[in-house]
Amino acid sequence: MSNSRIPAVLTGLGTCLPPRTVTNDDLAQRLETSHEWIHSRTGIAGRRVVDAGTGTAELAAAAGSAALESAGRSSCDLVIVATTTPDRACPATAPQVASAMGLPGAAAFDLSAVCSGFVYGLSVAAAMIGAGTFGSVLVIGAERYSAIVDPQDRGTAVIFGDGAGAVLLERGQESVGQGAVLHTELGSDGTGNELITVPPGERYLRMKGREVYTRAVPTMVESARRVAAAVGWQPEDIDAFVGHQANLRILESVAKRLGLPPERMITNIEEVGNTAAASIPLALASAADRGLLTPGDRVVLTAFGGGLTWGSAALLWPDLRPVHR
Ligand code: COA
């Protein structure tokens, strides 16, 4: 992806996490596992899970509205919902989300790139703003993995959680000012499509965790290096590395291989688990709340997931306050 002619600037950040937490000890009551095993292998202590009746669209609309509020806006031109867990196979989730948010007539579509969905969405949004097609785009990552996780499968039930995070991108003035999305890069390898899949005709997700782990680390490192190089940064210039929150050990390995000190690696996986397309905006909001991001910081977002898909974005952190619903 090349740099856009019209700058796309991040102006709002919103989240929605379901109130109910399922702890590792809760899972250990019905699965052969333990807090010790889960925490030491993944870094996860708890994950949020929706109650029956709450769908992906509801989470997405709440996070989207929060992002608009964070930006001080009441409307936008396009809504992109990145999700692997839509409430229905047809139609797309995004039009329903736009209506629920009170955005009559807004363009709206879903994007499916599993755990890379948010970065794919950010790239599409920045390109469309760059081309002058839209002036403002809401990119929402929203997931309800509890709908597709086999409650008896300890390999996946311990990892995934529900939630949504969203950003507003708007047409900006300065291509290298605060909030500017400087560059994105995306990739895929469909030969790995069986590693994370809901097999045809089946209800539940199946994952070859060990193989995913092995492929995630070098792919994320290369993608992060490529996006940094494209904007003229050395890996050590990165002030905050926000990787997809798949597994704490994956993030630690990636940061180490990039030569980044641990404090520049952002993580919130302990509290929310792996929320797939929602993971990066949720991690950004958590970091902003904790004061770990300063306006002007050089931030790299890197995702990897089912497909296989991956992608990175380089941006300059804006001056904003996340809103939570
Ligand atoms: N509790 C206890 N034991 C478990 C377990 C659990 N929740 N899950 C698996 N095990 C057992 C396995 O059965 C296996 O036992 P065995 O040696 O007797 O056969 C042993 O632990 C090791 O299994 P393995 O799958 O090799 O473990 P791992 O160290 O690779 O950890 C994951 C498993 C899933 C945590 C890890 O592979 C992972 O995080 N992979 C990446 C997943 C990911 O990022 N997915 C999303 C991508 S977007």
C-alpha cells in the first residue's frame, strides 16, 4: 500500500467490553486445565464473555458510538466492521451497526480477515480517505468468539474472548502530523487456511495452536520491519509496538527480535484474552488509559491471524481520550 495523497488521521477511539469476566479458575472447573497452565503459556488471566442475547452488532455499535464521541463527532461517511463472528451469515453486520448508531445513509460493509481484520480495515479506510472517496471512516473490530469456541476444547476455550474496539479516521491537514496513518502493509498465505478454521458444516473453531505460534512470530517481525522501513524508521525508533494480542509469549518474542525493550511492547491480554479483530483497538485504548501513549509517539500496529493473514500500520499517536461503553 502506498502513502495516501490526502492524509488520514486517527481522531477517535472507543471500546465496548461485555461486563462478565470468565477467569481461568472458572474454566478449570469444567475443563482439564489450570490458571497456572493458562497464565504461564498465554499470559491470559481472564476474558470477557457476552451474556446470551448480546450479539456482535450490539458490541460494534457501542464501540463505534464511543469512538465518535471520543472524536467529538456525531456522524461519519463509511462504517467498516471487521469481524469473523457476525451474528448472521447474510446480510453484513455493518449496515445494522450504522443504523443502530443513527447514521442514516452511511456506506457500510463487513471485512473478514480474522485477527488481522482491524489492520486490514485501517488500511482500506486510509486508502479511501487518501483517494478522496470518503472524508471520515469508522473502523470497528468486533467479535463474539464465545459463539464459535467449543466449550470442551481446552486449546481454544482458554484463549478467546468477546469485545469490540473502534477508531475514527478523518481527512487531515498534515501527512506527518499527530494521528497520521503513515503507511500500511498487508499480506496473506492461504496455504495455511486449515490452521485456524471453522470446518465446512461445523459449528466450532479448530486451531493448530503450536503451528500458528511458530508461524506468527517471524511473520509479525517481518511485517513490522517492512512498515517501519517504509516510513524511514529503524525498529528501535518505535515508541510503542501494539501487536495483535494472541499470546503474551508471541508478543515478547516479536518485541525481542525487533530489539525493543519490553516497556515499548503494549499488552492487555491478561485482562481480555485474544479478541481477534477487536484486539488492537482494545490494546490501544488500554495503553492510552494507562498513559503509555504520548501524542506524536511513533506507533506500529502488527496483526497476524487466520487465513493466514497479516498486516502492519505505522502511525503517529494523536492527542485523544478513549471512550468506553
Ligand atoms: N490446559 C492444560 N493443558 C493443555 C491445554 C490447556 N488449556 N491446552 C493444551 N494442553 C496440553 C496439550 O494437550 C499438550 O499435552 P501433551 O503434551 O500431553 O500432548 C500440551 O499441553 C502442549 O500442547 P501444545 O498445544 O503444544 O501447547 P503450547 O505450548 O503450544 O500452547 C497454545 C498452546 C494454544 C497456548 C499456543 O500454541 C498458542 O498460543 N498458539 C498460538 C495461538 C494463537 O495465537 N491463535 C490465534 C492466532 S490469531
